[in-house]
Amino acid sequence: MQKFKVQSFILILVSFLLGFSEFIIVGILDDVAASFAVDVSTAGYLVTIFALAYAISTPIVTTFIGQRRLLNVLLLLMGIFTVGNLVTALAPTYTILTISRVVVAIVSGSGISVIMAFGTYLAPLEKRAWLVAWIFSGFSIASVFGVPLGTLLSTQFGWRSAFYLITGLSFILLFFIKISLPGDLRQSTSDSNRISDQLAIFKDRRIQLSVFLTMFSLAGIYVVYTYLRPIFSTELNIAPSLITLAFTAYGFMSLLSNQLSGKIAEKRGLLTMPKVYIAEIFILGFLPLLLNIRWLGFLDLMLLGLTMYLINSPIQLHILGIAEKEFPQSMVLASSFNSIFSNIGIAIGSALGGQIGQNFGMQALGPGGAVLAAITLVLTLMLNRKNAKVSAERAEV
């Protein structure tokens, strides 16, 4: 049992570092922009590029894992991750910085897939859900503690210090991965390895609506979230010494959002989500007005953080339920939909936020996000209607 606890901690720490590296740009956006003499909107595209590279590469890299020893694969991925973050810390130009972020993104998505495989293998059946939930929570913990810590380091010692920290922790973690995790674990073979059989799940209308819903839900948030640092500093005029606390508060709200997501999934699930998106449309739509009053603007942003991940558990369970019953050959692929399409949503939202910020200013970010939230609301209503139709058809049979 003690060995399992150590192995679990190692897997959660890997998840935390992957999340820390992904989210940190949001907390240091102003400093990175100033360092390379680019505007904040241009620096914000680092979030877009990272998310696109993550989403596109994850299914491709995972395919090449095959029957290789997962410990060797994880060591290789984390080795590249470590070097990539070191290059980011040392980057002399914005181009090299961008390339290093792409490299880190490519190994991050497949890294999560590998540690999930370890978690499923190592955990006793009664502990499996607990460990998988905690591995996912590593990202939330990174948002709560990692981003504020990185922001504090950036404020005190420069933005590069945050990536030196990630590099140092990753290097140490490589040693513990090597000595703690089993070396003989390999990926299970699927009953059907043909790509066409795997992709058959996309023919289902409910799956099509589900992945678009996942994508647009996070896109609406990231129009604003990508530029949270400049919003805190220039729109709300929060003192530099307090910005770390502001990010911590937002992180806690997003962590609470994850917890509430599970509660929603246990009760009415997707049927609750239209109310959430109606609230989100108002939260985002009124943001420009509320930013003129500091405490109201800050409260509005905290409420936005509370809605950030509410869709996660309901949509994940919905997709896996369809896969388990009707597309069992696509279970592994279906389990990655949330990660893949969330990152596509992040790319869309951050890119749109960059365009809005450049052309209309930071005050216009909220209404831009509200448009995407309205699209998400429509998709949710369409999915609920389709689910009801399928249920009625089956009841008649």
C-alpha cells in the first residue's frame, strides 16, 4: 500500500507539472510581452499555439506508443518536456520561445495518456476512480497554486525563473519516475486496431454535438481567461503585489468548478447546463460595464471561474456512456475527447481574444466570449433534444 501511495503521488506530480507548464503563460503574459517587445495580444497567441499543438499531436503521438514499455515512453516524453522548458527559459528570441512551447505541447498530451495508463494499471479496482480523479486534479492544482507561484516568481525575479523552476522539478521527477514505476508495463492491445473502426464513433450525431459543445464551452471562457493578467493589472488596476492573490482566488474558483461539475453529473447532468450557459452569457456580456467598478469586475471574473469547468464531468460521462454501449472499440479514443477538443476550444478562444484585444481593446473581450457562450447554449439544447429523441425511440422498441 505504501508503494502505491508513492506511485500515485509521482503520477499526480507529473500531471501537476504538465498543467503548470501549460497554464503559466496566462500568469506571465505581460512580462513575456515586455521581454520580447511584442504586444500582449501577440504574446497571447502562445496559448493558442500550445493548445493547437497539444490537440493535434496527442492522438498521433499516442498511436506510435504501440507495445513499447510505458516507463521508457514516459521517461522519453518527460525528458523532452524538461529540455523544452529549459529552452523556453533560455529563449533569446520570440521565435525560439514559440518553437519550445510547441515541443512541450506535443509531449504533454501524450504524457497525460501514459500516466493515465499507469494509473489504471497500478490502482486496485476500488482505488481506480480515486487515482484517475486525482491525476485530472493535478491540472486544477496547477491552476490554483502553480500559476500564482509562477506569477509571483515572474514579478520578483523575471518570467524566466518560472520555467527554470519547472525544469528543475522535472529533472528531479525523472529520477523518481525511474525508480518508482514498473518497467514492464505495456499498452493493452485493442480488439480492433483499424483506424476506421475507431473513428466510427464520429458518425453518431450525439458525439458530434458533444465534441463541439466541449470545444465552444472552453473557447468562450478563454477569450477572457487568456488575458486575465492584463485585465487584472490595467482594467482593474490591481497592484502588482496583489495579482498573485487574484490568480489564487480565480484558481480556487476553477477548482470549485471541477468539484461542482461532479455534483451536476450525479444529478441532472447535461439537463442542468443550459442554465449555466445563460448565466455565463450575462457574466461575460456585462463584464465591460462591471470592470469600471473594481470589486464588481473582480466578482464577475470569479463567477466566470466558477462556470469554467462545470461541463467536464457531465459531458465526459455522456461520451463514455455512448462509447461503452455502442462503440466499445472506441473507448480509448473517446476518453481523450475532453482533452483534445478542450484544447481546440482553448486555441479558438485565445486566438479570438487576441483579435478582439488588438482591434477593439480588452473591454470587448467579455462580449466576444458571450457570443461563444450563446453558441454553446444552442449546442447544449440541441444535444439534450437529440438525447431525448433517442431515449423515446428506444422506449418504443
